[in-house]
Amino acid sequence: MKYLLILLCYLPIIAKAQGFIATDTLLVIPPELTEMINGEIKSSFSIDFTGDGKVDYLVTAASEGKLNDEVKEYWITSSFELFREKKKFNADIEYYHFVNLDQDPEPEIFSAIGYEDGIDYGFFDLNIKLGTEELIFYFNPVIIENDKYYWGYPWDIGDLIIKKNSEGILIQSSVDHHIIRDGNITFPSNQPHFPVIFFSGNHTQPYEVTEIKSMNWLTIEELKREAQKSR
């Protein structure tokens, strides 16, 4: 028993980490928000996207007399300052979630945007100083369900599978696979490889993924370096 206790002292401490951060629908819109936005508010949510522990706001609004494809998304801080104004992407499919994957306090963005003939899945870093999104890397999404792998369509994805230890946030992933992407998607010139990122969820399409050779737990920085390697 004494030797077992000594061994346990040297094992790395690993704990489950929080995945997607929930956004809460605003039941009552603060008057400060309505005064800042010129147009009809379509939706409004609260989320701490600056990472300062205070509630910020995401508001989608359509300008009066404008078409639906001119809907804008306003990111407004807890102190009611306009952080960024983003024209909504005119896509058939648009999903995104906030999740903290590195050492800075503000969350990163999981994004799935596209059409029936192709969806771009990527992680983006939020630049607090500039109010912009910067691509970290694109990836292949795979759902683990009942010990099988299925393609992770955005509407089937439940949550990101991550854990935390002394190195930081580790993402369940694979850089050793033979998945070949086709369709109308983005292939960045500086990213020759798309890592696999694993999610929980429930598949609705019979697309089982069999091209994965091994699985890893890697930080987002390690995955970015792997994505930029030629193979």
C-alpha cells in the first residue's frame, strides 16, 4: 500500500474540463442595448466572451428596409460598449459555440458554416484588442457514439471532448487518419492537414468514419502545429 501511494503522487492530475459554454437567451432586453442598435432585434443572448467574469451580449438585428441577408450581429460588452459588429454570413448552415481551449481568459469559437455541398469546421481565436476572429485551424469533426465513429454534422454534435491537466486543456483528437475532404470547403494554403476533433453527440446520418488510425490528447497549440505540417 505504501508503494501504491507513492506511485499515485507522481501520476498527472487529470480532470474533466468544461466544454461548450452555454449562452442564455435574454428574457428582458436592457434598454441600453436597444438604444445602441438601429433595427429590429431578432435574437439576444448573454455570454462572457471577454473572459472578465461579467455578462456580455450578442444581439442579432435587421436594419429597417433591408433584406434578410443584411442582418448583423452586435457584440456588446457588459459596460455597453460595442465590441464588434459582424454581418451575418448568408449560409444555409451556421452553428457556433464558445469554448475555452487555451491559457487566456476569453473563450475560443467553434464554428461550422457552409452549405449542403460543404461545411467549414474551424476553431477561431477572439482578438480582444482588435475585436476580430482569427482562424486557428480547420478540422474534421467526428462523433464518438457507442464506441463507433460517425461524421459530426453540426446538428448532431453534443459537446467537445476535452480534459485538463498540468499542461492545460487537452482535446481528444487524431492527427493519424486517412480522411479525404471534398466538396465546397476552404483549404487554407498554410494548412495542409485537417486534424480530427472528437465530440459527443447522436448521429442522424449513416456515415461511419473508418479512416482513423490512432487517437491523441493534444493542446490546441499542438494541434495547430500538426495542422500546418506537410504529410
